[in-house]
Amino acid sequence: MTGLILAIETSCDDTCAAVITGAGEIRSNVISSQQVHDRFGGVVPEIASRHHLALLSPVLDEALRAAGATLDQVELVAATRGPGLVTALVVGFSAGKGLAAARELPFAAVDHLHGHLAASFLRPAEFEPPFLALIASGGHTLLADVRDHGPQLRLLGQTLDDAAGEAFDKGARLLGLGYPGGAALERLAAGGDPRAFAFPAAERMPGLDFSFAGLKTALLYKVRELGEPEAERRRADLAASYQRAIVAALLIRVRRALKQTGARRLAVGGGVAANGPLRAALAELGVELEVPPPALCTDNAAMIASAARYSKALRFPAYLGLDVYATGAQRL
Amino acid sequence: MRVLAFDTATARTAVALMDLEAGDNARPRAVLDLALVDDPAPGTRPGHARLLLELVHRLLERSGGGWDAVDRIAAGIGPGSFTGLRIGLATAKALSASSGVPLVGVSTLQALAVPAHGRGKATLAVIDARRGEAFVAGWTAVQDPLTDVPALAPQVLAPEQLAAAAAALGAACSVIGDGAVRFRDVFVRGGAQIPADESPLHRVSAREHCRIAGLQPAAPSTSIEPAYLRAADAEATRA
């Protein structure tokens, strides 16, 4: 493909559009974070969806402008189909189909998780399969055996309750930090003792699935047990110990998965990949490690465009009747 | 002027394509006056995301012309289902940006009022707002919904406020829309007149959007927003 790929991602609370070349080179990657959910302590679907509609046109314009491109140069339009918040997904998905339809362009309906894996395929990294992938974000936590470019996902394990990023956010909330709280918790933890408290990392849970609900409860009980003044005095220790448990929970399963698959290469994605202690711990695993830059780890549309290169591009008008999906993967 | 219009504010997916006569009446030309609607089966969710572009495509095919022949896109801005509105407007803005055809936003309440008005009577358009409330807008007997700003501006009302709103517009006010059917008893007690439940006057047809849009100047598509009429915070505090 010589033309450009224009992609849209609106599965949660970031309004994203990107332009990449057919060879996987990023020309623009625009992310508009809403930052309006703080006072609710989590993403409110109706608020997120209203912002998506208001922000999408300017974000699309900016993606084309930054790429120095016009719609005339776009040969393929892509949009995230799911999983995610349905009311948020339909905004970007409807826009993507509409943009393609008026020009009778082909359209690729991309799975969000395929997108996270495909972030590694983009230039300049061009981290090629086979590899083990750890995706850890506010909405997803999973391990996948990536043997080809997809879109079929070989899932090895996933969270049975909260996502890792959600665990960070909920812990941050308990410690009186804002939302989203991952970065704030990491900063607070930097001044604390990670061994001050023993929080569970679900070590005894066999297999490759994750569970973070017990950890969150353990922090809640510890804060109550200490009492307000003492918990306040030891906030940094609590944060450091809590963070250590999340990182340990991820590491235990990554090690198991490497052993099980025999993989020697590991790619990481999702917003939690920005966590310093996690990156440091992964770097010591002794495998070839790919952690894309932050703008490609958090939700973004460049990764959706990357996944579109390996997804089935539907010709006009075959895609007009497609709808989004909230859960599960690969309905194509 | 050829106008392509659609509305996704209610459960019905409504699309129309029409050539308008020049002049103030914006009467449809007999040459091209196409409309398609899809009503979800009872108990099923609206299919806007699946149906909207399919219906648009079918109408354009039937017209024998493509986007080059379309002079204006008209999209219903509600009020109505929040998700429905966003599917309609996200699609409309994308079609407009991609085709270069100017976009106009049309009030769904206004579009409901146009065919019901006349015979020297006031008209109240009512859309079921869920949670026991209704979205309303009203025109007095001397007004014309096709061109006039409604005397009763679009707003959300509780059932006990509905009868008074209709009466204030004029005697024997004509009340239409799925909200008129839903709150029929309240209106009838207040002396308003409501067509039979199965009357097409209660359902949105995008044909009126074409006529209304034909009389309006096109605006920058960024200025076109859904008429939510309810704060998003309300959803958050309920959650």
C-alpha cells in the first residue's frame, strides 16, 4: 500500500486519531485526554462519550494537519470496534465508517487489544513476532503469545477481576490521590519502603491469570487497621508496598509465561508500562524487551492504524452495517 | 437543492433524500422524494449504528446520483437518546468532512411539529425522555414550525408540567410524538388533542428535516451539537 492509513480510537476516555504510512511509519498520533473524570474517581461513560463527539472533528483535523496530509491521500480508514465502552466506541466507529463511506474507501474494524499488540510493529521499533506480550492498562491486563501479526489473539491469561491500571487507580484513591492515580502513586511510592507492608500478589494462584481485587481490599484493611493519623504518616510506605505487590503480580505471571512458551522476547503495552519499577523489573528478566514510548503504550490511534495493516480491510459498502462490541475479541 | 437527511434521536432510524423547489416553501419536488425508516422490533434496541449508513447508501443508489449531487446534509440534533444522537452526528460530521457537502443540524422536535401543525391550532411536540420525563417544544397557532423559533423552547418536563405546557400554547393544542402517546392520559385530561397511537404524526420522518434544512444556512459542522437538554453529571450521580 502506497497511501496513508487514517485511524480513530475512542474506546475509553481518550479521543485519538492518527495517520501512518502503509509501511508502518507514524506520520501523526494525536491523543486528546479528557481529564474530566477526576471528581468521579473513574470514567463516566456518558461524559466520556459527549467529549468524544465534541473533540473528534478537531482531533481528526489535527491528525491530518500534523501528518501534512489530506483525505485525498488516505487509502484506508480504520477505527476501534471493541472491546470498550459501547457509548464511547460508537462515536469513533460511526465517524470512521462515515469518513470511508463518503469516499467509498475500504475500512478496517480493529480490535483494541490487537491494537495494543500492534503498537510494537510500528517503526522505528518494528518488533516482529514471535514474542510474548504483556498488556496492562486501566481496562485490560493480559498475556498473549504473539506468533504472527494477527488479528487472531492467542490469549495465555487475563485478569479475573480488576485490571492492573485499575488497581493503581483504586489504591491511589484509598491513599487520597486523584484520578487517574498511577503516576501519583508511583511518585509517592518513590519516598517509601516497598517492604514495609506485605501485600498479596496472588502468588499462590496457579496459571497465567491475574487477580487484583484482593490486593485492593488488603490495602483498604491496612489503612483502617493503622488508623487515620498513622496511615497518613506512612502513606509513602503504603504506596511503595502496594506498588511492589502489583509489579510482583505481573512479574510472577510473565516469568511463568516465558517458561511455558519458551519465548525469549517480550513486548509490553498499556498505560501501566509507563511505571518505572515495572520497567526496571522487566529489564532484569534477561529477555529481549520492547517497551514502546508512552504515547504508543496508552490508548492511541497509531496502534489501531498499525493493527489495520494486518486486519481484513472491507471494501465499500460491506462495512456499512458493522456495529461495535463491548467485550470479547475478534468478531470479524 | 438536493438534501440528504437523517434522524436517530428516537428508536426509529429515519433517512430521506429530497430535491427541493426553489423558493420559501421548500416543497418537495415530485422528481425525487425518497424516504426509508426502520423501527426496531418491540423489546429490541435501536439499530442506528448498523442501519444508518446502510439506509443512506440505499437511498443514494436509488437516486442514481452520488455525493456529488447532494447539496446539503441535514442531521437531527434531538433531543432524544444520547447514544442515538451521537451516532447520527458523528456520522453526519464525518460524511460532511469527507464529501465536502455542508451540514445543517435540525431539531427533531421541530421536524415532528411541521406535518402536525396547521388548521389554526397550536402544536406541542413531545419525545419520551425516559425516567418518567418528556422533551417538549411548542408552537402557537399563528407560528409556523417550518421557520419559526418555538414559543415554548425545547426543554425537559415532568408529567405534571405537561398539560399546562400544552394549554399555555393555545386551546385544543395538537400534541404529537412518542411522548404524546406515552403521556396521553395527562394531555387528554388537560384538553389537548392527540392523534391515534398508530398515526404517522407520532413518528419522526427525515423528510421534514430536508425541508427545514433547505430554508437554513449551512453552518460550520463544529458548531453543530446534540440538544442533550440534560446534564451528563445527572448520569454520573445516578450511576
